[in-house]
Amino acid sequence: MSLLLFIFLSNTPNAAAQTTAKTANGASAAVSNDTRVNGRAAGNFAPATPATVVWSENFDGVTAPALPAGWTTVTTGRFGAPPPFATVASEADSAPNVAVTNGFDDVSTNGLVSPPITLPIQQIYFQLSFRQTYNFENLGATCWDGGILQLSTDGGTTYNNVTSAAVGATFIANGYNGRTSTLTSSSNPLPNEFAFCGTRTGYVTTVLAVPASLGGYTIKFRWLGTWDRVNFRPNPNWRIDSISLVAVPPDPLNIVVDTAVDNVSQNACTAAPRDCSLRGAIERTNATPGADTISFDPTVFATPQTTTLGNSPLVVENNGGLTINGPGANLLTLDANNQSSVMVLKSGGTLNVSGFTFTGGNAIYANALSGGGLLNEGGSLTVSNSAIVNNRATNNGGGISAGGLTTVANCTISGNTATGGGGIEVAQGGSLTLTNSTVSGNTATGSGGGIVTGGPITINSSTIADNTAGDGGGISQQDPGDISLLNTIVAGNRAATAPDFGGTILSQGYNLIGSTSGATVTGTTTGNILNQDARLLPLLPNNAATPTHALPPNSPAVNAGTAVNTPALDQRGKTRTGATDIGAYEAGANLVVTNTANSSAGSLRAAVDLANSTAADESITFNIPANDPGCAGRVCTIGLTGGQLAVANNGTLIVSNTSGTDNLRVSGNNASRVFSIGSGANLTLKGLTVTNGSVSGENGGGLRSDGTLTLLDCAVTNSTANGGSGGGIASSGTLTARYCSVSGNSVLNNPGGGGGGILNTGTMEMSYSTVSGNTVSGVISDGGGILSSGLLNLSSSTVSGNTASDASTRGGGLFVGSGTTNVTNATFSGNAAESGGGLFVINLGTLNLANSTIAANSGTYGPGMYTSGATVSRNSIFSDNTGFLPGDVFGQVVSQGYNLIGNASGIVFSGDLTGILYDQPARLAPLGFYGGPTQTHALLSNSPAIDAGNAATSPVTDQRGAARIGAADIGAFELNNAAGGGAFVAALPGGTQNAGYNYTLVPNDGGFTYSVTSGSLPNGVSLSGGSPGNSADEKQNDFAPAAAVTLTGTPTQAGTFNFTVTATNGANSNSTNYTLFILGPTAAPASVGGRVMTADGRAVGNAIVTLTDASGAARSTRTGTFGNYRFDDVRTGETYVVRVVSKRYAFVPQLVTVDDSLSDLNLTAQP
């Protein structure tokens, strides 16, 4: 017997709304049953969302006369019990069974009672349908006998007619057609009730609308036959079959957000502008049932915006389901401002959210303490195409806490912190499916830097890398639930135990596991790559809304994956073609440059042109023989004679040189620009020098980018924009520069132009880099080093020796035009302009300055800084700047506390004045090499800046990477030497025995006296002007003002030399600890490589490793994300010095004799 599911959606209004009733005198009257539901004619209402079955019954699972489980009968009678309802295997609506009762005289009732039914909440109404036939004695609309449908909400203690006010249900089809008799002579036990009566010889469908107000109640239905004292109708009966109860949900809401402001009162969400915030839209959907959708006005959100939440998360309730389609992770950031989690899904709710960046979350919401970015309290959460970055949780799940069913696809989870599960926590009772996603750079003080799991997880085509924890750096299994991995990279993570994976991997094949220490691999092992470095590139946008780790051509993950049961696209939406790659990123083809020619086969130009001809991603690497005509002295120069290299690809192009920045140059021959990056193009340059570019009447002498440009370990030098701006680089798109040098570039003959080194009118991020010796000329020229009229984030970098040289010039080091500039841990020194020798901020600009040093700059007005814009400063030094008018700074500055101003004339501080030191000289050593990748101003031993800063608002390291110890110092430099209880050691470039050595420590001595005060230099080497020898007395020299301080000579002994150089000027002094490696002389090619690690085994990324051979030639490379380094073409039979420079760790140089290739020369930091 089949079940009939019937939802009445007739187009005829009020079907069966009226019946004809017989009055006492035989006239007709209308008997009306209200068939409107929530103010609508129920028969006309067609819900947009399909109804769901709540309960049904067809009486077919039993053998007649039994009733199904949970069904009961009830009978009453004046002189005896009438026959109860029972099933019979005949005359059913659909075979075999039907529930039936036969009539009985003598003022009786017999009822069929349903099992208890719990109704869901938040519906428009519920709809009961059933098939019935009946034969009740009647006279017109007067029911001598009748059938009544009743409902109970108290477990069956009380029943009411469904059409009574107590219930409020209405019939939509084939409802009541009379009332039970009120005549005394009839004695019907339930007089004057609406009822079914008369005769229905064939089955009809009766449909009842049950009001939404009963949602959440547990109810029972009772079909009650009521019989008077005498029956004159043959074969009275009532048959019930094919019952179905469905929930009719509301029409879904489709809301469009049109403002980035976080205001719950903006919830009208009409066509009027700015009346619908995201919080307001969510509150509306929480208040109404149904599967709703929130989207965003594409005009309002056409450019990147941030919604800063007001001290509480965005909370999605259990409301029938919500989809939030954000404008894109690169267009809208939801920032909780460290006040709460960003978004919370309540238990039982359903949320699909995509297209956001979730940041600034701090899991303190409702004492949950987990889920800084997103907290799933037990619902069904799907997150896609989003970035969850820089959130934190006191307990677990810095990025996401998955307390229910959680699915993450095409997302990046990075920079989050927690006790457990820095990136993601799968809580007890929760589960996680992770697909095409990157989990990188997260930290847990306990277990699971990337993911900690208390439930089952399934990971497909994802990359889990560069996470840190106490144990289980990548993933930590804390529950026996399966952890299934397919086509996934788990590598380069760090932990004292189980660096990549702690627990049991249920492998589905084709995974790359960097280290299986602490892991057990079970399941399908086909295609697995174990205990190998993935050689991932740093986490970068890679031409997508969410960042990824790109795969270089030499990664073992390339072409090692599977297309079976894996996504057809990678995380960025790129097609996985041919032999797929393991992980979230699908690499493009690799093109190899084999000569330095301008345009022939194997040239760089030919490779770029080929890359431009496709929409795919490509990589370009170099294999140029040493005897190429363009190579001399281990330096190869690609000279462009056919004009600039125009990059116009639609994919991502990575041009990577692994032999070192100094060994490969691309030159414009002073005749053309070197690289032009078109709008929509994406170029990464790694490990090369761009030099001698030239343009006239245009911007960008060395490089011009209207797309996305990333520079890693690069130099941009000696390029010119004549009559334009941006001598070295002009960027109107997105520019990222890390460990780069921009020097010796110029802007000529361009009044009103600027940016001798860099012109930024887009978005720029620069770190661990130097901008020096660049110039602009022309009246009202701006920004000798950098001119920024966009967004600039500058950190751990030095801007020095730049000049804006003509009248009315502004901003020798940095000119801040319109837009916002954020500067942290930076040094501005030796820059010059008429106004704002170090920095100039116009009234349209915003500057946020933190832990920086602005010193030794010059200018007529505001030699350190001139500001008429919105300038905020904390923990920063302004000192020793010289100008026509007294004062280091001119203008108004909002203080956030703990600034030092050497000469306060001209500056007006407002805001937090705590810890400000007025009119005190900073007592700085000259700009020089005191460790780290950039030059800094060391603090002298009696500097008032020492221990005068605020550690709570300072980065944990200074510009060099030295730890800030105790109370933080003001400025970019933390005095962290042995004399002060610190341990920072500055590593010098290595040398070779019996070969000349010359390295400048300080370009300008500033009138100081320098001496070696502890340790010893190699025999034959001295400070400049000194005589060879070992004793400190022999090393001490007085220098003429402005003389360079160098280590020079010919070392006659090999080894590692540790010493301290002290600079003294009267009562002022600074001592810096140095280490120098001198190789022994000796000479068939080999490779040398390994990993750079901390004392507890964690990888050290972005450290500089230098290999110096017997001739004194030094090669440098930078470690990858997971600490790996490698030198090729190393001559055997020689002894080399290998040294490491890291911003955070100290390393002892190593002497190594290379007789064959070394792949495990691991370098470990001092504890």
C-alpha cells in the first residue's frame, strides 16, 4: 500500500469553504469554516520552499486487525462500548490496510488516537492530509452522528476540535460539512460541534492547515466518531487512510547588504541606500523562519572595505538555514577588533558563508573561549572562498572551532593562535571536511598548530604547512576518530614532538608528509611521498582572493597527485591539468632560460613571451652555463636590447633564480625599462637584480606594475625615470617586497613628480628591505626614497640616504600623500629634503608610526618629519635631525605613548602622553651594521630610550630580529648585547684565508672611536686604520670625522672568530657582538644543503645562509618556509664557511670540507 503525500495548492480560492446546512424549518444556511492561513487564502498559497514531511501513516506495516505501534483507541457508551477502530484488509485507499470503525447506537463515541508528534518551530503552518470515506446519519447539515477531528497539546489529557479557537486550525479541502445535533431527543454525546456527516462513498482527500503557533509542541490527533441514541442508516462507518503531516516553511528572505557599517538598527533592507548592514540582515533572518540568503550590493562593495564589529560577534541562530554570499575575501574584511569571535553559529542552525576575510577575532564570547574567527556550537557550517586570519582563542580553535558538522573549501586559515588547534579545532562531537584549502602559519602553545581534532576529519587536496605547536605541529589527533588524507601536503610544520602529524593517518593515497616522526600511516599508501621537503614558496596571494603556497618546479609535489576523487580546480580556481599536483596549489609549466641573449631561443624574453601566450600559470628558472658570453666572474647579466620585458599573462608567472641575487642581473642597458607588468598580470621575481632601466616621460624606470608584483630577495638599482616618477619602481597595483634592496635610482626633471626609489599609488607591503641612495629632482618633487598615495605597510626596513634635491621638495625618505601608511620597526636616517627630511605627510594622508627611529635626517622645516595630515606615533624616536629651524618634527602628532623627541620645538603632541620624553637626545650610534638584514641606529649605553618603551604595544623583536628583553626600548633597536644581559650576535660575511677581506661596519663613524674590546680578530685583519694584531690595544683607532669603519686586511688563519666592537664618544658607547668565519684555502661540482632549525627542531624560514669558498667568493641564499636551503655547483676538495643570519636566532658558523654532495648539513641555532 503506497503512501499518499498531498499538499493542496489549488488555484480555486476557499475550496470547500462553504457547505449547505439544514435549518429547523428546512431552509438553507451557510456553514463557513475560515480557510485563511496567516492572512492568506490557504488554498492559494504555494510556498517557494518545498514542504517537509513531519509524520505519516498508511496502516500497512501490521496484520489486520492490529494498529501500528503507538496508535491507540478510545471508546465510550451509555450501555456498552462501541466497536473500536481497527485495521481491515479490504476496501483500503491503497492496499492492503485501512483503519475503520463501525457505528454504534446508544450515545457512544469511538476514537482513533495517533502517536505523539513533535512539530518543528518557525514554519508558516503545518498541513495534515488524509484520505477518508464515511457514512454518518444526518439531516442536511444536522449531524445526528458525525466524525470529529481533535487535537491535544498536553499528551492526551485534553482534546479540542481542530477548528476551535483553542487550536485554530482550518480546513483547506473537504472539511467539515455540518454540526452535530443539539436536540435533546438525539442525545449526541458531543452536541453542536463542527463535524463530518452524511455519506462519502468514495475516498476523498481532506486537508487541514495547522497553525504555526503549535511549532515546538508535541501533539496528538484523535479521529472521534460520535453516535446518537438511535441509528436509522444502514452500515454506518468511518474509514481513515494515507495520513501525512507536513511542515510548510516560509518564503525565503533575499536580503542585499548596502553598507559596511556595523549597526543592528540598519535592518530595514529596502531599496533605500545604506539601510541594510550585515548585522541587521542577520538579525532579520534570525527573527523569521526559512532558508534565507544575504548578498552584497556589487556597487557598494566594488572596492575593498572593512566592517569593524562593535564588541560582539555576528550570531546566526537555528532558523531554518542561512546563506551569506560575501563580495570576496579580498573585498570585505570582518574585523572583530580583538573584542569577540567574528561569527557564531548556534546549535542546530545551518550556515553557508563565503567570500569574506575573518580577522581580529578573540574568543571571549559567552565564556566559550574557543573559535576566535568562527565558532560552530553544534550546527552545520560551510565556509568557502574565505580567509580566516590573525584570530586567537584562549582555549582552542584560534581560527575555527568546529563543534558540529563543519565543511571548509577553498579557504586559507593562517596566522591564528590558540592553546590547542591554532588554526582549527574539531571539538568533541564535531567533524571537519577540508578541501582545496591552506592551513599555514598558525600557532598552538599546546597541541595541533594547524589542526587539533576531537572528531573525524577528511582532508582532500589541501596544504598544511608552517604551523607551530608543542606537539603535532601540523595536525594533532586527540580522538580515535579517523583522519583521512587524500592528495594533501602536511610538511614544514614545527613541534618538539611529531612536527608534522601526531597520530594515525588513514591515507587515501598521494599525500606528501614532510616528517612521519610521531605519525602512523595506514590505509592506501599508493603515491605517498614520505619524509621529503615540499619546497613550498612563501604564503602569497598568487593572483587569487586567498593566499596559497605556490609550488616551485623542483617541488616533489609537482605532477605527483591524482585526479581521482579530487577537485577539478585548485584553491585559486585554476584547472588541474595533466598529472595533477599534491596540495591546494596547481603549478604551471616550467620554462628554463639557458642563455643571456636578448631574444633567441632559451632567452628570458622568449620565456616571458611564451608565458604571455597562455592563460595558464608558469614558472621560469635559469640554467645558464658559466661560459655564456653574458657571464663574468660568476655573475650573469641579461642585457635587453629589444626594449622592456612586458608581462601580460592572465595567470601567475614566477621567475626564480636560486644562485643568489648578486649572480643574476637583468639590465635595461640604460635604454629601456626592464619589466612592465600589465593590469591583471601577476609576476613574482625571486633572487635577481633589476638594473639600469630607463624611461622618459613615463613612470617606473626599472619596473612598472599595474597588476600584481612580488619581489623576493631582489635588488632594483641604478634606474631612472626622466620626466616621470618612480625611478626604480612604479606600482599602481599590488606590490610586495621582502628582503629586497632599492638603491641608486632617480627621478629627473619632473616638477611635481617623485618617488626616486618607489612610487606607490596602489597597495604596497615592504619588509626586511632597504631603500637607499635614491634621488628626485625638480621643483616641488616629493619622496626621494618612496612616494606613496595608496596603502603602504612598511616594517623591519631602513630608508636611508635618499634625497629630494631641489627647492620646495618634500619627504626625503618618504612622502605620504593620500592614503594610509603604516610603519613598524623601521629606521629613517640620512635622508634630506627642504621639508620633512625623513618623512612628509600631507593633509590628505594618514601615518601610523610604531617602534621606529627617525634620526640624522636634514631639512629646512621639520627635518625629521613634517606633518599636516593625521599622524599617530608610539614607542618611536625623533632625534638628531638637523634643519634651519629648531625641532625634529613640525606639526601635530597624536601620541599613543612612549615617544622620545630630541628637540620638541615645532611638535604638538595630543592623545596619550604617557612615557613621552621631551627634549632629550636619544644618544644613538651611527647608522651601521649591528646585525639583521638592514642597517640600524644602535642605542648607546646611556640612551634614555633604554627600557623606556611599552612592551605591551611593541613587537616581540626589534628591526634586526633581536628579542625585546625586559622593558622594551623606544625605537627600532633593542639593546640586546652580552653586556646588557642579551644574547644577540651579528653575523658578518665570511672570508677566506690568505684572501683579501673588506667589510664596512659603519659608513660614517660620526666622530666615534671604535675598538675591539673582547675576543679577537683573525691575524691580518684590523679595524680600518689599525695595524694587524690580536690585542684589543692594537685594534683601537681614532678616526677622522665621517670616516668609514671597516674590517680590512688579509686573514692568515682560518676559523670562527667571536669578538665585540665598542663605539665610544666621550661618555657614550655601544658594544656589539660579532661573529666572523674565515675559510681555509683549497678546490668538481657538488651541492650543499639541509635545514636551518631552532634548538628545539623548529624550522627557521627567511634566514640568510652564506657559503664562502677559498677564494673569498661568497654566495647567499634564503631559507624557504620550512628552513631548507641549497647551493649547487659547489667545488669539492675545498673547505667552506657556512653561516646563518636570522632575525630571531643566533647561529655559530660552521667549517665544512666538501668532498661530495651534502644534503643534510643542518644548521641549528644556539639555545
